[in-house]
Amino acid sequence: MSDPFPILPDTPENRELADNVHPRGWANPVPAGRYNLVVVGAGTAGLICAAGAAGLGARVALVEQRLLGGDCLNFGCVPSKGMIRASRALFDCRTSARFGVRGADEVGFDFAAAMERMRKLRSSLSRNDSARRFRDELGVDVFIGNGKFVSRYCLEVEGMKLLFSKAAICSGARPAAPAIPGLTETGFLTSETIFSLTELPMRLAIIGAGPIGCELAQAFARFGSRVTLIQRASQILAREDRDAAGILHDCFVTEGIDLRLGTKILSVQQRNGEKVLRLEREGRVSEVVVDDILVAAGRSANIEGLGLESADVVFNDNGVTVNDQLRTSNPDIFAAGDICSPHKFTHTADAQARIVIANALFMGRQKCSSLTIPWCTYCDPEIAHVGMYERDARSRGIEVSTLTIPLSEVDRAVLDGETQGFARVHLKKGSDRILGATIVARHAGEMISELSLAITNGLGLDAIAKTIHPYPTQAEVIKKLADAHNRTRLTPFLKKVLAGWLKWQRR
């Protein structure tokens, strides 16, 4: 019997992955009476819900139709960052002449070997999300099959009925495909199939310049593909700080990525074994000929086949509707992760799952609106952000003062040869209260947490100014922001008073 959810290519490491996240011949348990919590979907949100609730003594059932680990393990964070690391290593080798390395231009590269490394690492990490671990170590009843609500308090899977006191819908989302004439007929890759490649596409068109599109555009360009990145908006990473996106834009151009911004795709067709995209920009029509097309243009919520109507759960095209406490229209059913959140990040799904455990099982009143959610796009340099952008604050009637320190003023960045970037903070005017921050740096994702911690705990730049930062580090740029804020407090009048005091001391 063929595997309904094959993980390609058929290699030893992918067989190990499948054995962990969708084991062939898995025997579903006999339902154990009424569960404290039934979790639908075993991505990040579902796994955290199930593991956390079971660890606190709840009787938990976890239902997954496809692959445990969800998008993050199988098609998202894990494989993409494995590829990005390989592309960064190759880029560093080929640009190392500036550090005195000889023979940099002669560095070879094996795409198949890089992909094999990614698959091996993914399979090793999959043990944490495996069906056997959740069953044998965590005490969760793991059901593999399609879960469908048949009433307000019952879910059916493979003909078995699971009764519950509370349920959590964590079924996630999948790649969306835009309605472009000829796209489906011509064929395309998504984030669910791109990591199955074993040969490098020499010409690759990527539709969508959001985080996924930008990360993979740079990775494949560094591997040696001729990448064309197509975006309807006039800016890559359209929601990010314009200056931050501009730095990455310039890097992409330098690295040979063909950026087609403000561009509409009229049609796609197959011609002589090649894929041809007809584009329009400012009334001018052109063609791009490629070997493969990657669609990275948004995601669609996995709401089909869940029987949400039978459970009186309200939903729409964006997913399940929840309130600030992640409760659906059925007060005993909650949701977490990509199925209900506009912030489709693994760490957001993790945080929301913890809210569900508290609110569903322990009558908590925790709110999503209280979360401080940072995010990072893992290009080179990375762009990390937390809190408000300046436009957000102004739209709420908050007066803002903005401070920016370029990495060229940070000694460690200069020594590392990584001066492309900056740290920027938005303060409530007249105070040190941090409203939001953006960091553009090679390791911005590692640096943003200090500012996230400050916002979460109500700490201002004054607290950062009092914190000793090791020298030399690139994170010292955050201390420089705090020092810059302190200098703004030295008004001409205060400076005159201090100068007078010091003059008196010299008498």
C-alpha cells in the first residue's frame, strides 16, 4: 500500500523522518473515556498543547492526519534554516579573499550533499516530535487519521469517537497559490515540495517577496541558481521598515538576484520544456524563462474536513475565529497557531498553546494581546523586529522619537566585516519607554531578545544603559542606542548648569 503522505526523495533519512512523524502501520489506541483535552493537529501549537497538558496530569488525545511536527519541522523552519546555513557557508568561502584567504574563487559546491545534510538533521530533530515519544514518554493518546467534529463535545477519527471536556484546534495552514492563468497546468514548487529537490534548478522564479520568498531567493542564488524574484508590491518584505528592507534589497542586487518589483504576472505556460512567465510592469510586458517556479505567496488555513459546523465553531477563509483568550464561538473549544493567528510564527504558536492550556484547563484569563511577539527574516543580513513600527504608533496617536545606530559605528561589526545594518528603536516621546525596535544585522535574530525582554517587562532604555555589555560584541549596538538616548536628555540648560558646577569645583 502506498504512503498517502510520502516524504520525498525516498532516502534513509527521510524514511527515518516518516517513521517518527507518520509511522507506517501505526495502531491508534482505544479511546480512553472523556479526555480533558483533545488536540487537533500536531504542529508546534498542537504538540505544545498536548505535551504541556499531559505533563500537568491531564488525559490528552492528539490527532494528526498528516505529519507530526507540522510545517515547522517538515517544510518550514528546520529544512529552510538548514539550507540557509549551507548557502551562507558557501558565500563566506567565496567572499573570504578580503580576510586573506587564498583560492576563494575556486571553492566547489555539491547541492545534493547540502540537501542530504539538511535531511539528516531534520530526521534527527524529528525524534522530539515523534508519535512514539508522545505515546511512550509523555502519556498522550496519539491518533493518526482525519479528525472531524461530530458534535460540540465529540471528535471522530478513523471511526472512533473521542469525547472531550475541552478541545484545541491547531490544524495550521498550508501554502496558498495565486490565481494566475496557466500556473497550475504548468506546475510549481511550494515550501512543501522545494525541500525534496536533489538537483539545483539553474533558473528559478520565485513568486512572492515575503520572508519565505526572500530567504529562499538568497539561498538558491548563493547556490548558483539564476533567481528572479517577483513581487506585486514595490518593496520586498513589504511590512518591514523601509530602510531595513532597502539594505536587503541592495544585497540581493549585489548577489545577482533579478528583482521584479511592482510587477503583475499575467500568465504562465510551458514552452519547449521550459516555464515562461509573462509579466507586466507599468504597462510594459516582458517574459521570464525558467526551469522551476516556487510559489511563496501566502498561506491558507487548514479548515476543510474538520466538521467545524457540527461543533458550532465559527470560521472564515482566514481560519477559526477566536477571542483574545483564544476561545472559539464554542466556549469549550480553543484554537492556537496558524489556524487562527495573523502572526504565523513557530514561537507565536508555542506561546498561544501555553495560553490555551491555562485558559482551557485551569480557568485562566490569559490574553493574546498581552504577548510581545518578535520575529526575524533569516536572510543575510537578518531583519528582526519587535513591537510597533513608527507608523503603528503614529496611527494610535502616540508621539514617537526614533533613534538609529548604524553597525558601522560598532567595533565588532567593523572587525567582522559585517557593517551592513543598524539598530533602531522607537520611544514614546519624552520618555525612555520602548514602543518597538528593528535590528538589521547578520545575527539580528539573536540580538532582538534583549529588546523583547525590555518591552515585555516594562523596562526602558535607561535599564539597558545601566547594563554592562561585553566588548567587543555586535549586541553592543543596543547599548549605544541607550547611550544615544541619554545624550538627548542633556539639554543646553542642563549642560550649562553642569558646566557651572564643574567650574565652581575648580576654584
